[in-house]
Amino acid sequence: MTQRNLDALKVGDTIPDLQLPPVSRRTLAIYAGASGDHHPLHIDSDYAKENGLNDVFAHGMLSAAYLGRLITNWAGHTRLRSLKMRFTGITHLYDQPHCTGRVAERFEQDGEPRLRVEMQCANHKGETKIVGEAIVAVA
């Protein structure tokens, strides 16, 4: 990861998008193994259907991880000061996550210049699935 100069950014500037492949059953199985979250709503179609759903759906924390990747791909993990997220919808099987962000505020805290970045993860239809904000150090 190359260090980026964030000092020139101003309110309203966008950060590079993160476009991901469609969520597949394989994606869910791999994430379940990596996270330890084997809830059947995410991996067992029969169970999902027995509980009134059309099929399995993605773990909420998978979309949260995508937003974390959006920020760390852009600013690097050492600049990250905080992440806040709120789930707004279900990421369904075959949704294609698209993560975006924009600088919402420049401020200083504890003598350190920082940016507040508003971000979201939506599917290929533009339906927002998770929103949040990240605080990153400028230097």
C-alpha cells in the first residue's frame, strides 16, 4: 500500500470506489469459515426458506468488512482512527457490492488533522445496505 497525500483533500471530495464481485454461495461459505459465523440463514438454503426467506443472505459483517477495506485501501490501516456503521438492508445472494465514500469534514483532534469520511455499501441496483463513517488521520 503506497502512502497517499490526504492533506489536499477537501469536504466533498470522493475517495476511490471499491467494486466487488457478486456475493455467491462460495463467498458466504468462505466468510463463515473465516469469521466463525455459521448461522444457517447465511449458508443453508433450506433453513432460510423454512424461516420465510427466498434464500440465504450475506452476513452483515461481510459488508462491514468491505467498508473497512474501502478505507484501508485508500488511506492505509495506520491512519484509521475509528469506524462506525449502521445496517440499512440485507445483502442478498448475487448482489454486487459497491462501496463509496466522500470527505464530509476536516477537523483537528488531539493536535492531529483528521478527515471524517461518510461511506456506504450499496448493491448493483443502488440499494444501500450499510452506511457509516470513518475517521482517518491526514498525515
